[in-house]
Amino acid sequence: MYLTNKYGVKLKKSKSSQEKMNLRLEYSLKLLDKLNIKIDIVNKEQIPKTGQYLLVSNHRSIIDPLIIEIALKNSAINGFWVAKKELYNSLFFGSFTRNAGCILIDRESNNMSEFFKRTKEVVKEGHSIFIFPEGTRNTTTEKLSDFKDGSKLIALKNRLNILPVFIKDNADEILKDAINNGTKDLTINVQIGEVISYRDKQSLKANYKKQFNI
């Protein structure tokens, strides 16, 4: 918690989105290093070096955003995370989330105009958007839960091609293992998919499942 709050303060003081991205990566590397968790990337060559994208990933653990940050460390893709409202007030992640470069989404609101307005502003500023299309952590035995419609809509409204990422291992189980076995070396495998055109007619979930053989 100390490390998270420390970086929350650093992020609050940061002046630019590039500085925020650097701090997010630095935090991610430090925390996973403390947990002895290594990230192994499959199809690393498919990560675009530059450009703007809607990055979509499956979601099982609170450390999933950190995994994505590390997976992208050698690219210049600077993204804003879509974060649920509850995280802004979280004791553990609140300060970090509020200052890290996030777009707030209120899942209980029927009016999404402000959310889509903010995504458009972020894209106009030259940034990508990172999102978990399942909407929340998948705690079921299924590899993937249903995708929310809003993800594809973000891509369409902003003409963002989609970069699919699949965290192959259950990071939540690995995190628990890391906490309980502090000296054990652990690895989380991440697979990079082929970029999907925002014009693609196939459903995002169907395309995602096909790419990763889910």
C-alpha cells in the first residue's frame, strides 16, 4: 500500500501525460518485481511501436493494468485507462487512479454522454484508450465473460483500431501465490493479437475469442 500511495503522490505532481505513463510503468515494474512476478510476452512483434488504439484485454486480477503497462514498455503507445467510479474512492487505489491518467465511468448512470465526450477529448489529444471490455473482473470458471457494448462503440466513435491483448494465466491466482510464497519466481504469459479494424463487422468478443483460440 505504501508503494501505491507513494506513486499516487508522484502522479499528482506530474505535469504531462508522458510523465504519468513513465511513472505508471515504473510503479508496475517495481511492484511486480517485489512480488517476483515476471511478464512473458507472446507475439511481441505484433505490438505497434506508435499510433493510437483501443486496447482491449481480459480481466481477472487487480494487477492486470500493471501487466499491460509492462507488456507495452517498449512501445510509444500512451493510453488512458477506463476506470470504474468505485476505484476513485478506493482506500488502496484511490489516489493512484485519480492521478494516473484515467477516464471515469459510472456503471450505474444511464447518461454516458460525458464519458464519450471525455474519450473523444483524450483521443484528440493523441492518446490511446485502454479498457477491459468485460466491465469488471471475471471471477467465473469461464476464460472470458460477456463483453459490454460500449467498448466497440468507443472504437467506432473515435475511429480507433483495436489492439487485442490476452492475459493467458489467471493473474489473480498467481498474485495470491506470490503473496503466500514470497521467494517463489512466477511468470504471467501475455499474448498479443493482430490489430482489428474499427470497421470490422464481426462482434468484438467473437473476433477476440477467435484470435486467442478461447
